[in-house]
Amino acid sequence: MSPFMPEQFAAVQKSSLNQLFALTNMAFDGFQKLTELNLQAVRTTLAEGQGNIEAVLAGKDLREVFAVQGNLAQPAAEKAVAYARHVYEIASNTQVELTKAVEGQYEQHNRNVQAFVDNFVKNAPAGSEAITALLQSSVAAASSTFQSFQDAAKQTAEVAKANFAKTAAAASGAAQQAAPRASKQ
């Protein structure tokens, strides 16, 4: 009996295509969310820009104009930080979804390979112990390597998240300190 039947091959191909389409849809959903965020940011920026120009033009003297301009610095910086946070959340959530899908696919693939190896070992002819041992150790090594990469990727994501939080807090603090200075000028 052949380990690869045409029906099994077709099923594997169909499953692979379904997984590809699922991953593509996840990536497209993330892109759509990012596009919607950008459109919302542009719309808000245009509306606020118009309001800011009207406020500056309504100033009766130079002091009022500078006061209005000084009051714009902090909200702009806070909005930039909020925008960056939203972009990070979209990217992070999309990455988490893609990672879960890929991990699920890998686990299924790993189970299939392990079943193939177990079947091969069970039906191996006498004298092929070295080959079966090599095959088993190769599968174990590949699984261990994947787990190491997966752990490293999770640690990297956690470090990036922590660094982003620190950077956002620092930028927000800098904006709060800059606003009073700008309004005094």
C-alpha cells in the first residue's frame, strides 16, 4: 500500500489552499483596519486643521495668535501617540491571528509527519533500525527547532510591546512638557 494515495494528495492540496486563503483574508482584514484608521485620521486632521486656522485668524493680536498655536502642540502630539498606538494594536492583533493560524497548521503538519513516521517505523523491514532512528530524531529535532523559534518570536513580540509602551509614555510626557513652553512664547 502506497503511503500517498491520490485522494490523500488532493485532500492535502485542498487543505493547503484553504489555509492560504484563510491567511490571506486575515492579512487583508488587518490592511482594511489600517486603511480605515488612516481615512479617519485624515478626515479628523482636515476638520481640526480648518478649526485651527479659523482660531488663529480670529486672534485679535499677535499674543492671541501665539497662544492658540501654543495650545495646539500638546493635542497634536497626543493624537500622534494615539494614532501610533492604534497602528501598533492593528499590526499586533493581525500578527497574533496569523501566528495562531500558522501554529495550528504546523501542529497539524507535525501530527501528520509523526503519524507517517510511526507508520513507517511499524512497517519498516528488519535491519532498518538506523534509518528509523534517524527519521525519528530528525522529526524530534525539527519540532524542537520550531519550538525554539516560536519562543524567540514571542519574546521579541513582548519586548517590542514593552518598548512601544515606554516610547509612547515618553512621547506623551514630552508633549505635555512642550505645551506649556509653547503657550508662554
